[in-house]
Amino acid sequence: MCHSQKLPFTDRDGTMCGRFTLQTLPSQWGQLLLPLLEHWEPPAGWTPRYNIAPTQNILAILDSEHPGRGTLDQLRWGLIPSWSQDLAIGSRMINARAETLLEKRSFAGPLAERRCMILADGYYEWQKQADGRKQPCWLAPAGGGPMLLAGLWEVNRRATGVPIRSCTLITTAANHALSEVHDRMPVVLHPAEAERWIDPRCKAQEASELLQPAADDFFCIRQVSTRVNNVRHDDPECLAAVASA
């Protein structure tokens, strides 16, 4: 569990920063995942993650043919559209704005047919301070434990000649509490919304209406070590709390 801190200055660069965590043990995922999965078993070889970055494989629940039920699998983070011949495009498509999904060629198809949820228990933002420094902050559910972030997935067969499944995280306008850190936030889906999100009978327009900011009291904010700045660091020290300036 983290503790909220008052943060004095905001850096608004238009996108959500691209790192998150999943340190919660699989034994604690059950209550959240069991109602959503056709089959449940902990992923083989899973280890806690403290600094998940774009282009890495992440855990996601993919939609299936069975209404309200999905499958747990791994996807490459950074959506590679089916028409692209370049893997590098994924690094520029780690987020998708909820407000424009229906208008974008790369996202309209997945919104209609390939929705997913990314498993996480917190994410990072870098907030610009009054002295120009960028202070990493960890934003996590106030009650602890995992959450389901809305996403879209795609299959690309052109970039390498073999199928690559990739995904993007959907963001929306930040709620009041988080707006002091950043003007965007990932979309968190609660259980009833999650079942609807992965239901193939849910049409694109209806699905887009589920993409709302979390309540002001859902997240708490912790300023953490700059160790997280280096993607090679993936250990508990990334979450070490630091005193507010």
C-alpha cells in the first residue's frame, strides 16, 4: 500500500509515461481474475516486476468467443498495426487516447474486435518539479493489489514474417486527484466493466463509453527512487519511497 503525497508542480507533455509494475503474487490475483477467465493457472516462470517497459512482454486478458470470459496470455507492449512492416512503430504506440479510438485507423478495428486488459498493480509518472527536476512517482490502488487496465491488441504478420501479438494501453483525462501529476491516466476497469469490455457482443461505441477516469480516491501517489529511470533496473528498490521536496 502507498501513501498519497501532495505534489507541487505539474509537467503536462500530453502522454502517459510508459512504465508500470506487477509485483503482486499470482495467489492474490484469483479474486480479481477468476470471474473473468475460462481457465486459471499461474503463468509459468512468472516473477515479480518492478519496472515493466515498452517492447517487453506483459500479461493480459484477451477477449474470447465466450461472453464475459477471456484468456490470460502475454503480449508485446506497443501496438504494431497489422499493416505495418516495421516493429519500431510499436514504441510509438504504447498508449491510445480513449477520446479518439473510433477515429484512428490503427485502433478502430481492435476496439471493435480485439479488446484486452493488462494486469498491473501500479504505474509510474515523472513529474516536473519547480527546480526543473523530474521526480518519478508510483501511482497505485489505494487498497493495494492488482488492477485491470483497458487495452487493445493486434496481430501483425508483415514485420517479421511470423505472427506478433502486441497491445496498447488506453488512457483518458486524469481525474482531479491525479491531475497534479499528469493530465492523462490509464483507464482502470472494475469487474462489471471488465466483463463487458471483453464481451464480443459489446459493440465499439458501447465499449468506448466504458473508458472513464477512476474515482479520485482510487489511486494513491508515492514519490520514488530515480533508480526506476534506468530500464535495466527491475527490483524492489525502484519503489523505495523518498521524502517530498
